[in-house]
Amino acid sequence: MAQGSNFVDYVKVCCRSGHGGGGSAHLHRDKFTAKGGPDGGDGGRGGHIILKGSTQHWTLLHLKFRKHIIAQNGERGGSSLCSGANGKDEILEVPLGTIARDAETGEILFDITEDGETKVLTPGGKGGLGNWHFKTPTQQTPRYSQPGMPGQEQWIILELKVLADVGLVGFPNAGKSTLLSVVSAAKPEIADYPFTTLVPNLGIVAYRDSKSFVMADIPGIIEGASEGKGLGYRFLRHIERNAVLLFMVPADTDRSIEEEYNILLNELTVYNPELIDKPRLLAITKADMLDEELEAEMALTVPKGIPSIFISSVAGKNIPQLKDMIWKAINA
């Protein structure tokens, strides 16, 4: 996944669909017909603005500087019952997990979750009917037609929520990026200072029998993130689309393992109470710093009721067992 400023998960755009073309009020005339009947064709439909899911896009970067999306107008109907051409649709390719929201009301219109899935965001105006629709036995030569319907204009918010099988949840320096770099081909930035990860990173983790799952490294949470502290809740939205949540607590934490886990869980609950219904796992990282006696002592402070494991990404300790736990939770 692109790093730094190349990761864009929120854009606001003005969408203007095309106007429908007017119907024709033409009366048939040729050298053999002096007073023919109505033969005006219908106007073309105005162009739609359409969202299309694409696995070729990971962010909304390509839409960051497109503030106005304008579709083509439909053409006017012609003679001899010829219909006007429809306006060209504007198709916006977006990454999977994109939500379309009305900027004024905040209402969620729909979301895109499958490759190739298309949904009309802003429909174009309907084309007007030609005069041949209005002929009657008592009015055989109507000299009027229907105008095209106007297109729509609206401000839309496109918001990306990363789709992944498992999301890594933990404080800064909990070892999330290191784990992702070990189990997948992802190359996140890794350093000793807090908030090394400033954007979500995705990695495909190979499993047994040619199977795989997608892991997402979510930027570090701190106590009070749901209230806007640290990086705030900007990236908490990405956790909503993860099937399983893997909580990560480092063995060298200043708190107890249970206390740190409860703080993380509380931040997620405050942000979205539905997150507590997702399957949860707990990994105690940096276990290479512990001997067997200290590990057994720390195991007593692990919260009950959640599958847990001591791991070391650097030393490779219990990484295969962690993959087994994740795979089991994903397919439960």
C-alpha cells in the first residue's frame, strides 16, 4: 500500500449528472408527402455518474484533485423517429470498501465491496418524449414535445474503509508493523519512535495448502483516541471492515497485559460499540525478551475468555501457531 501522502481515504467531490435531451417536435416531410404526421424522436438520457469497484486501486488518491465530476448531456431527438444519443457516463473506479455518503445529510448511500461492482451515484436526467407520442385521433399533428429532465448536482463524500481478514490493534510500538513485515511481503516503515505507521498497510499472508488471508496494520491507537487524541479516530474506521481483530500488547509494557488490552478495547467500544462483537485474539509481542519463568508469570495476567499467545516477530517464536489461530477465527 502506498505510503505517506499517497494514502488518501477521504475525498469530497461535486457530482453533476447530464441533462436529458429534449424530444423533437418534427413533422414528416418529403417530396411525396406535403403534410405527414409527427415523427419526432425522443431525447437521449443524460450521463450518469457511476462508482465501480476495482482491485487495481488501494486508495482514493486518483480522485483527490478531481473536485468536480461532470457527466455529458443527452442529445436532442431527431426526425424520422431518431432518438438522441445518451450522454456519456462518468465512471469513477474506487477501491473495495469505499462508502458513498451525502455530504449535506451524512446519509450513507451505498458501499462498494466487490471487484467490478457498479452503482449509480448521481443519475442523469431522463430524455424528453418526441411529438409522435402525443398524437391522438383528434390531434393528429401535435407540434410540441417533452423537454429533457435536468441532471442532478450534489456534493458526495467518498470514504475508504480498508477491507481485510484480520486487523492489528495496538498502541504505537506494539510490534504491528514488524509482524506484518515478517508474515507478508509488505514493507511498512519501522522505527523506534511512536506513530511510525501513519497510514494503514495491507499484506497478504501465505498459509498452508496455498491458502492466504489479508492482514491490515492500523496506525497506533492511544488512550483517548476516540476523543481525538494522538491520530484520533481517523483510522479507526478501517477496523470496522476487518473480520477478526488481533490485539497486540508488548511484553515490556508499563501496565499489566489485561489493563492495556482493556484500554484498547474501550477505545474501540467508544468509537463503535458493534466492534466488540467481532472475534478477538490477543498476541503478547516481544516474547524473545522473556525466559520461561517470566513468561509463565506474565501469562497469569492475560485476560480470560480470549485466545492468546506469546510471540516474537524478530525471533519467529510461535508465528506458525499465530497463523493457525487467525485462520481458525476467520473461518469459525
